[in-house]
Amino acid sequence: MMDSRISNSSNLKFRTKHRRIWKILTGMVTTIAVACGLGFMHASADDVTNVIPRTDEFNISKVNPLQYTYVHESLSHLGGWQGAAYAAAIPNDAKGTDPKTGNSYVSEWMPDPGLEYFIWQAAFADKYKTAESFFANFSKNDLKDLESLYSEMGPQNAGTDSNPKPSQYYMALMGMNSLEGLQYATNLKQINLDPNAAVSAAAFGTGTKNGNSWDISALKNLNQLQSVMIQMFSINDVSALANKPNLTNLSLTYNQIADLSPLATNKGNKGLNLKTGFNHQHISFGTGYFAGQCRYGCSNVVYDSVLYHQGSGIRQFTGQGV
């Protein structure tokens, strides 16, 4: 009898806790729905006006993702990266092959092969005529005199104006993930990275195709920067652009930026306009928990009246702590 009462008491506590959690969740969903509309609520079409019929089309291609990546991996998977301490300890004049690892020195302090190729072609192609010459002789010292880094439109196109085709220069620009290594360009004043829209349209079917580059932490201590224009990439963290006393021109359109607050440290910069240059941010929300079914225009899997979408990070609510 006693075991039965304990069991019943435990079940009652569980059901009470479950109901409280359910009320909290449904309340959150209702609040969001009021603020944002009833798009993902479990509702009948008879309950709403101006109904837009569901179609079998999705506004983001399942073949060509809107962004190259939302997975921001560590540098360990790039090139010959041995870690930040190892990279920093490499002498400024070190060039050629590291006898300790057998890797190119360049690849150990600038591990992204896309950035390596782009830096070579954009700023040092005249000095180093071949890739072999670049990797054999390029060192941190070379970057000390670099004051501007631009992605020119012409070299991105291996075709013609009427029939554009992506060049290796374009693919390096689009494919690179990190600017790691650029911190040694201590006199850098201008950086402008911008994919050629015509080439993107030819290669991917859209002129608004974003490149992979997301890590701009290398810019953190480059306090000579005056102009930063990095558009149509995958940046989601702008803290490296805080406290830039000489910054007067900034454009980060078409990225993944949700938090611009670090830029407030530059509000006093003469000529800097922080009200423009941030439009068209494509933001992937983190893990969310929702109650109710998604019935209209949703490509999701429903488990026990709970929405689960692996691609968007929305997971099944299990009753455990959120």
C-alpha cells in the first residue's frame, strides 16, 4: 500500500511538473506567435484571414545552400595548423619548410589554403611569379608593408563579360574560412572582400552567393584599419572590429551577424556611419524547443506533436530541463 501511495505521489509530481513545463512552452509559443504571426502555430486555415496556400517549394534551395557554411570549425582542420602558440613563435623571417614538421612555414601561421592563394594573387603575384616561389620565400615580414587588400572583380572571372566563369582566384576567395595570419599585416589600412556577382550567378545560379569566410579574429589588433568592407560572406562575430580608432568606413552586408554591439566602441570615430552597411544578414537560430505542430508551409518532421527539424537545430522537447 505504501509503495502504491509513493508511486501515485511520484506520478502526480511528474504530471504536475510536465503540465507546468507545457504551459511555459505553449505560453512562449503563443507570445512569439502574437509578435511574429501564426506561421508555425498549429492553426486551422479557417481561423486566419488572407491565407496563402502552401506550395511544394522552399525559399532556400536544397541543392545550393544559401550560405556555404553555418558550421564554424576550428583551425585544426586547415592546412598545417599546429596551434596558435606554435604559429606565433615562428620567426618573422622564417620561410620554406619547417624542419620540425615537414610543413610549409606559411601553412603553419596562415593555415587556410584559400587565403594563402588569395593573398598571393591579390598582393604578391608580382613579387612571387609562381606558387612554388611564393611558398618557398613568403614570410610574415612580407605582410608588414601590406597596406591594402582588395578582391578585384576582373581576376575573379576566367571567362568573358558575356560568359563569366569562376577563376581559381574567385574560388579561393569564396572557399576560404579564416583570415588567420593576416594579423601580421600590422600596417593594413584597407580590406575589401567582395565576390563578383556575375561570376556567382554563372557558377551558382544566384548573384547573392555567400562565401565561407567567417573568422575575422585576425583583425583584432590591426588598429591602423580605416576601411573594412567584407560583403557576401559568413561572418557572425564582429568583436574583432571593436576599438578601431581610425576606422571611418565599414560595410558588412550579406553576412550572418546578429550582434553589432561591439562596434559601439567606434561611435566616436569621425566620419564613421554605423547606421548603414549591415543589411541582409542571414541568421541561423540556435537550438529551439517548440510545442505544437507545424502544418503550413513547413518542411519538418513531427514527433508526438513536437516539432523537430535537424537542419535548423530545432529539437524534440523531451520533458527535461531546457
